[in-house]
Amino acid sequence: MQGTGQLKKDSGNELKVVMIDEEGLEEKLYESLKKHELPDYFLYTGAGGARNWLNLDESRTFPVARKLKALLEENLVSIVKFIPTGMNLASIGVGNGEKERIILNGLIKKNEEEAKSESEEEKEAFGSGRKRKIHYYPIDINSRMVDIALEKVQDLPVEKKGIVGFIEETPLLKKHWHLPVLFCILGNTFCNYEPDFILKLVGENLESGDLFMFDAHIFPAVDGSDDAKSMRNKVLATYSSRENALFNMYPLLHYGMAPEDFDFELLLSRIESGTEGPLYRTRKTLQILNDTEIGVGPGTVKFKEGDVIKMGFTYKYTFEQISAFLKKGGFEILRKFLSEDRTNVIILAKKRTS
């Protein structure tokens, strides 16, 4: 759902371009609920969506994003070594922008150190290009989250432009980027899309010289092992936690449905992938317990006892499975950073040239 693409002045030299018709989201929610569907992006919209996600991100029972952030901090020096000087940062699904601030600090430090080592001839020939400012593009579907991410880096010497838009609109989003970019999908967001879809989208929108970095909460071993069984139980406990259930139930509660009229259910299904063995994928639904109705945007949506509202999913790959999908999608892994227990990974990749 595209907006005007209009640039809005926020503060200082910060700009924000809004590419979502935020007022039209209610109508889109209404149409989805009529079909008994609740796409996950509705969980993140509005002031309530921003607040709920930030609360979930900080909760003790849902440590997924925090552990990925810790892995980034532990490996920052090694990661930055493989990112060329002068790269700009575009990060989609930015959340509160903490991970992006970590990356920017590393890139700024590298630029400064390499600028000091430039010879006078290099400075004269290239205008001390290594000292040029980095451009930063925090991207999210929630305007408030983009604001928070911009505020998070106010003190850093980077040019900033926030973008409010959907990942599906990447061909339009990239028109606002200065090349080359390090394109990031962090916070386990990569796993919330079909792998063929997300890798095709990224691959089609990376230019020569661009890099792709993403992280994932993964299974440590193939299906059937003790480690995999233990991880399966942990995933179910994490994603079925009360805090995550409330996060997923928020849209219906926000529009007035009573808590006793529906319930959140999560399953972890084993599916065949055609790659490195079976994959696991969460399946989320909202089970309607009583006849009820709610007013959403342009109309009223009625539900009957026994109705099921389908929601989004999250894949749980092994590292080998992610590697297979990347190879199939035309990507080359430059570096991987696995946690010691092999349950979290950060991958830096680029498109293959041949």
C-alpha cells in the first residue's frame, strides 16, 4: 500500500519519507479480517504496535532479538573488516535501531582509521574520499519506530533519511539510497518470509558493490538429533509465551474484542523443503471461541465460534539449509558468524557475478 513518497522534515538535517498510506491501513486490515487473515505486519503498526514490539523485545521470555544483538556486538570488529570503506547502511525492519547504531559505530571508526592512513597523494587524487559521511536509511512500516531509530543516532556523524515503507516496495525504497549500500535485514526478520521470495527480492535490488547482511535464530542440528529436539521445545516455549501471545492478539484487542472471545495458538510444523532435509516453520492462528463482532475502519467484521484467523510464520533453519537457499538464490557467503551453540547466525553475502 503505497503512500505519497513525500519527504517530511523532522529535526536538524533528518528527513523521513513516508511511502505507506497509513490512513489506508485500517481498510486493509478490515479486508484481511473479512477473509479470516491477519498478516503479521499489522502487529507492528500504529503507536500501540511500536510500544508492544519494544516491550516484547525487552521481555525475559522472548530473547530472540537480544541474543542476535549480542552476537553482533561480539563479532563487530570481524564483520567490519569485510565491509569496504565508504559503504552506506540501509536497514529494513529497523525496530528501535540499536543494532544499526552498533554497525554505524564500527563503520565510522573504520572510515576514520583508514582516513588517517591515506597518503597525501591519495588525498589529493581522491579528495580524501574515505572521510566522506556515511548515509543511513532506517526503514520500517511503523513511522514511530523510524523516528526512534533516527533519534538513536542523532550524535553520530552520518547523513540520515528515515523511510516508512514495506519490504515488498524495495524497488521504490532504493531510489532514496546513495550507493553502495550494506543492505541489512536484522532481528530474525529474514525468517519471517518465504526464502525464495525474500532472496529474489534482495537479489533483484542489489547493485554491483552492494552487500547483504542478515541474522537468524536457527536450529543447531538436523531433525531427529537431541539438540534439535531440545531446540524445538525452546522455540515452542518462546513463541507460545504469554508476552508473545499478547503481542499477536493486540490488533483484535485494540478494536474491542474481549479476551475471552478468542485464543492464540502456535504450532511448530515440519515441512519438506527440497533442500537440506525438512524445515520447521511456526504456524500461528487466532481461534474464535464465541460469536462476536468488531468495528474496523469502514465496517464491521463478524466472527462465529470455531472460526480461525490465519497469521504469519517464522522459519527455523539450520545453517546448512540457509546456505543452500543462498546458493540457490545466486548469493555467495563472504563471512558467517555462528554462536557457540549454533542457534544464532549472522551472514554477510553478495550476489554472485557469474
